[in-house]
Amino acid sequence: MLLHRYRAAVIHFLYRMVQDGTVAEDLAVEVFLRLYRSGARTGPVGLSAITLFRIATDLALRERRNPMRSKATEQLAEVPDVRWVVACMPGRQRA
């Protein structure tokens, strides 16, 4: 199957384009979902590596043009670990 054969290559390709491993993995999932959906319409004959990397390129370029997503990722990195904050609270507040 294309998923097993190209998963690592697609993630690596996307990582080179977006420079973020988490975003690359999220986009890779979207690539394979779109490829699966397009196969449902066109049949397995239309599915190929070229189609796969075309979808990946389109998604990566859209991601690079969307500055809001990268800002949201940076903001999440600044949020402290909630468990650590709760553990530092006095007993009554922690409850």
C-alpha cells in the first residue's frame, strides 16, 4: 500500500518544507486522507506517488502561507505544564 511505502518519505518531505516535525506529521495524515478520498472517486488506478507528493506540496505551501497556525504552535509551547502548576499549588487549591 502507498501508506506503508511512502509514510516516512512524505513526513520527511513535509518537514523539509515546513520545518516543524509535529506540523509535518499532521499534514502527512491529511495527505493520506485526501489521497484515500480521491481514490474513492477515481478508483485505485488514479492513485500514484506523483499524486501523493502533489497533495503534500499543496498542503505544505498552504501551511507556509498561513502564519496563524505557526503562531498557535508557538503559543502552545509557552503554556506551562498544567500538572506541574497544579502540583505546586497548596492542598486546598489543588483539590
